Amino acid sequence: MERIFIKNFKTIQNTEEKWIDLDRLTVFFGEQASGKSTVAKLVYFFKTIPNELYDIIIDSDDISEENIGKKFIGIIKSHFTQFFGTIRNFDNFEIQYEYRPNYVLNISKKSDISVKQTLLWNEIKSIGFFYVNEKKNIEKPSIKQFKKNFFEVFSFQEDALFVPASRNLMANLGGAVFSLLNGLFNRSTNNISENLNLTLLFWAKFSEIRKAFIQSGSFSNLVEDYVILGQNINKDLVNQAEKKIETILKGKYVADQTGEKITFGNAQQVYLDNASSGQQEVLPLLQDIFISLVRQNRTCKIYEEPESHLFPTAQKLLIELIVMLIQNNSQSQLIFTTHSPYILTALNNLLYASLTAAEQKKRTQEIDLLVNPFERFEVQDGKVLGLKVYFLGNGEIKNIMDQEDQLILGNYLDDVSEELNRVFHRLMNIRHD
């Protein structure tokens, strides 16, 4: 299990110096400006570092045993600035990311960013330098073997996708405008905001997913296209996922020669650029989840505020889709941030259904009618597997999963409602006194 340690970075103080374990599904819950996005971006930063370091070894011709560490640090500094802006105004901080037991990348800042000499750091330098020597001495060095050795140090090679809260920023931009902005991104990432950087990164990656749906024309056609290509697909799973997607969208997604649109009712339709903000915001998430269910490929997804612009019933369906993905694609990992107590309540229902199904095996059919088996977590010896939920507030990060009953602690779901009810009852007393 991967984990991250954050000390004194932005709003996160972490005075108790706790590590954050990252499971197959990890949720960060809290108020605005509590540090949720900071944690999510840091995870994404560390997820993308292996590819950045790999590329510098493949592409550089002037790496030596003496300068390989400096080149790695240069890449990390540049990447960090791209994600978080200049470090000049940051206090001293320490951030560690453990990719696998004892393999930690440790980044800190005093006067400048520095990288601690760890087992992981020394091993990737050694593997990198070995390949550099091969390039010099062998006509055709084995890139395949180097790639395997390099990414085994991190225990994975995956293409992480970060979906920012500002994902709708370019939904309606034409191709020419997107290309212009993407060119700006490639030329000068240090001169535009970190949020725009991440949005451009997202659209650069998501454009391939969007293209697949446009070419297929619909969610169901996409499935058939992959079947023709020989992909083994659980038809029952993807059919149920598609039904949830249509309910969230209040219609069917269609792409044809006239453009992308949502069809509904009696041959009615609305083009995507005229659709509601909720439909436009959620469609990229739905397409990303669905194509991952179809492809069954290893992936890491980090979603900011997936519930944005959605009614609570749609939020419930979205969390069910997310759990469907995690439980039915063993290679997927998903991390998301949220303000919504509805999301946590929906998650708690799925947890309780999972625990009940594990205990009451004779009543499985009754439980299946309430909560689909595809949406349930694995339970082993009374413990839910694959989920971590954290609350962020006042600079601290707390695990809010009750270790005894394996549910999300109720006080984090009910605090706001209780405060609203308290004020309402006091007003009633004043009015009717």
C-alpha cells in the first residue's frame, strides 16, 4: 500500500506527524481551503514523477555518474513548480511518498528543494546510470529491460489522470483554441497558474478518451467496438453502468456528424455546449469511469469534487459507479476530494450493505435488490478492504473510518444538519414563545 507524509505544506500542518495510507479507493472530505486539493495534487505529483525521471534518462545524452542526481533533482524541482508554483513563499516543509515498503521519495524545503538520499533514490540513480553506460557501449541497449527494472523500483507503471474541479473550463472550446493553449502550456508552464496547468494536462490526456467516444458515437457502441477488437467485457456490469450514466445525464450521450449531444424524451436533444453545467461537468468523469470498466487496464484516477453541480440523487449514483469501477477492475486506484456529506452517506450505505451481505449470506437475494453486488466492497474477517476516508480540518488529517463497525463516523456526516436544526429550533422557540 502506498502512503504519503505531509508536514507544514500550505494549509496542512500535521502536528501529530501522521502518514496517510492510500487504498484502492481513498476519499478526502472537508471544508473549502482545508487542504483536500493539496493532498490530491501531491499524490498526483508523486504518481507522475517516475515517468518524468524515466524520460530524462531515455532522452538525455550527457548523463554521468556525477550529474545524474542533479538532473533528477532538476526535473523534480521543475515538476513541483509546475504543480504548485514558485516555492519562494512556502515555509519549510517535508513531504515523503512511500511507493512500496521502505522505498520512499523524500522532498523537503529549507532554502531550496532538496531530495533525501533514500534506498529508492539510490536505486533509481544506479539503474539509470547503468542504462546510460549501456547506451554508450552497446549499439542497441535493451530499453524494454531498463524500463522493467526502473518501474519495478516504484512497483508500478501507470498513466495517472487528474481531473480538476475546473474540468469544464475548456469543454466548449474549439480545437484551435485548445491547441493554442496547449502550446502555451508546453512552452512556458511556469508562467501560468497551477490550476490552469492541471486543467491543460487533464484535457491533453482526456482528449484521447473523448475521441474514442466521438468515434464510437455512444456508450453502447463503444462497448461493441471493443468486443470487435477482442476485449473480454462483462456485459452485465457495463450495461448496469450505462443505465446509471443515463440517469445521471437525464438522457443518452450521442456523437455524430453534427456534434456531441444528449438525447432524451420524444426525439429531443441538446448539444453538449448548450447542456446544463451539471451534465457538462460530470460527462468527462462518466466517460473516464466507463472506458476503464471496458478496458480493464491499470490506472490511477484522482478526481476533484466529482459531485460538482449534481443533485444528491445523482451524487449517489456517481459514488456507486466509482465503487463499481474499483471493485470490478482490480488494477484501478481512485482518489477523490469532496465537500458533500451526501457522498459519504451514499458510501456508508454501500459499506453497510457489504458488511451485511458478508454476515447474512442466506439473505443475499434481499440485499441484492437494495444494493447491487457490483457496488459492494470486499469484506474479510469483518473488515472492509480497499477503502480509506479522511477528514481535513484545522491543518490536520484524520482517518474517519470507525475501526470497530467499519463505517464512516456519523458525527462527520451530521454536524452541519445538527447545527442547522439547532438554529431552526431556537428560532421556532423565539417565534412561538
